[in-house]
Amino acid sequence: MNSSPNPAYRDATRAALLGLAVNFVLAIVKLAGGILGHSFALLSDAANSLGDVLTSLVVFVALRVAQKPADAEHPYGHSRIEAVAGSNIAVLILVSAIWIGWEAIQRFSSVHPIPPAWTLWIAGGNVAIKETLYRYKIRVGKRTGSLAIIANAWDHRNDAFCSLAVLVGLAIVRFGGPSFAWADEAAAMFVVAAIIWTAFGLLNQSCHELMDAQADDEIVSAIRATAEQVEGVQRVEQLRVRMAGLELFADIHLQVDPNETVFNGHRIGHQAKSRLLEEYPSLRDVLVHLEPFDETSTIDTE
């Protein structure tokens, strides 16, 4: 197993803590603004931020657990806890979104005060903050290659669009007068739709990972190319790379000269494994299987 620290954990943990702190502050501000300003759209956006707080908190705890070393009960480590946590969060977010949507529908026919002008500043400020977080995390995600950070960055971009919808809805109510009060609930429904879309995406990603999905083609191709550069490796016959949180597990079949001794073949396999673990910190372990080189054999590229 790869004992070197995975830098993706450090960056993901930092990003989770940043998201936790920022979303908590935004949730409190929007919650107060929604209650005092009589805006259900702001309250819906506050619920969205509270969901992000919960997500960041669970991700932070999951990241801590995922870094625990393998033991007798979990010989492959604990990195799958992230996918388990993600699937449970997605279900919770879906339930909350349905409740918020039902409340918004009931408010369409009710009469309520027009939100004051300062609620526009809250919505506008949230758009700017969320867009800034998106730009920061997308840079970190691309630099580290962490899919978790990239996904979290796009979640911030979705939140920015939600807040923009709230801003538009509040502006319509403010400048259109009581006859346009429905725009506040319409903005809330837009936020609900975005929450549901995000929750389904998170649920799909978590289930995809729990079913041992193959890693991205880019990382699989890079691992294949690195293995084929090892002296003594004639060809990579088969390569499977499955995701487990921020870590990867690889099963690789290497073709070597059929006339090599068992000792030399074993040495080539160890060299390939060591090089892969050294060059790819996200690889937790590599299982190497040796095959005799045969030019007529087919290559499994899946």
C-alpha cells in the first residue's frame, strides 16, 4: 500500500473547512434577512446554505475517517466512507427541497409584505461571494486533480445562480409592487429546482463510486503509459482503476518476456508498482499480475 501522504486530502480538508465557515455565515445572514425582510426566496436560499454547511461538515468528518490506515476489518482502508456519506446527504437534501417547494407553492396565493431594499444587498453579496469561492476552488481542483474539490466548486457556481435568481425575484417585487409579489415565491421555486438537481447529481456520483466505477480516462491512460515505460514491461494487457473517495486502486496485467525467470518477472512487477505509487499519490495500492508477452493477444482498454 502507498504510505506517502495524499496531498488531495490536505487541499480537500482545507476547502471543506472554508466552505463550512463561509456557508454558515451566509446561512445565518440569509435566514435573518428572510425572516426580518419577509422573503421566502431568501429563506429558501438560507436552507440551501444550511444544506451546504451539513455537506461540508460531513465531508470534513468523512475525510478524517478516510485517512485512517487499513485494519483487519477494512483491508482496503476507509476511503469509501466519503461515498457513503455523500449518498446519505443527497437523500436528506432531497427531502428538505421537497418540503421547501411545498411551502413555496402554498405561499403563491397568500398576501405578504414586500421585502425591504436591503434584502437585495444580501442576495447580491451572496452572488459575489459564491462566484469568488467557485473561482478559487476550481483553480485548486485543477491544480491537484481532485474531483471532490472540482465538484464542490461547481456547487458554489450553482449557489451563485440561485442567489442571482433570488436577487432578480426580489428586484421584481420591489420595483413591480404588490402585484408582483409572486416573484419571490417563483425565485424560491428556482432555488428548489437547483437544490434537487444538485442532490441528484451528488447521489448519482456517490452510487457510481460505490459500484466500483472505472476512473476517468485521462488518469487511466496516464497510469498505462507510466507502466509501459518500466524496463522489462512489453505491454499493459489489462488495467482497471477504481475510485474510492480521493483514492484509487489499480489492477494491472503486465506482459513480460516469456523467457524471463520468475525472479526477474517478480522484480519487473515490483518496479512497475513502486513507480506507479511514487508518481501517483492518489493511488492507494496496485495489484500487479504478470502475463507472457504475445503479439497476437488483444489489449483490454476498458
